[in-house]
Amino acid sequence: MDTLANSGGPGPWILLFPIIWAAVAVGVVTLLRRTVLRGRGGPWQPHGVRRGGPAGEHSPIGLLGRRFAAGEIDEDEYWRRLSVLDEPYGRYDKDGPA
């Protein structure tokens, strides 16, 4: 019977499988770091906290959402102001800039 020991062993090909598994592990870690951890700023910070404080704390849209949630403005005013904030370069009519 011809066994592995009699045929000279697997040779340098035996190193191929650990290298492939190491590449897979590095790829998974890199993918997780680029997708999951990027939005939170890393595992060492609490969820929802970014460098400047809580997420969206000082943004105009975040402030508008908090005012709507607190009941300071009604739904019509919220949507009207949100549409103005979402416009790229000011007010537009159907013919172009107003």
C-alpha cells in the first residue's frame, strides 16, 4: 500500500492551507472593521457617540427632529422645513432656482 510516508510526504503544498485560512481570517476582520465598526467609531466608544458628541447633536436636521419629537413644531412645519434643509443649493421652482 502506498502511504503518504512512503511517497515523500506532502511537500511544500502543506503550507498552502494555513495560508488560505489566514487570508480568510484577515479578510473577515477587515470587512467587519470597514462596515460594522466604522459607523460607531470603534468598539471602545459607546454606541451612538461620535467624536463631536452624540450622533447628529448639532446638525440642523437632528435639531429639527428633536423639536418635532418634543412637540415644539407640528408635522406640516416639520416636513416644510425638512424639504428646505434637503435642497442642495437653496430654493427651486420647477423652472430652476428661484
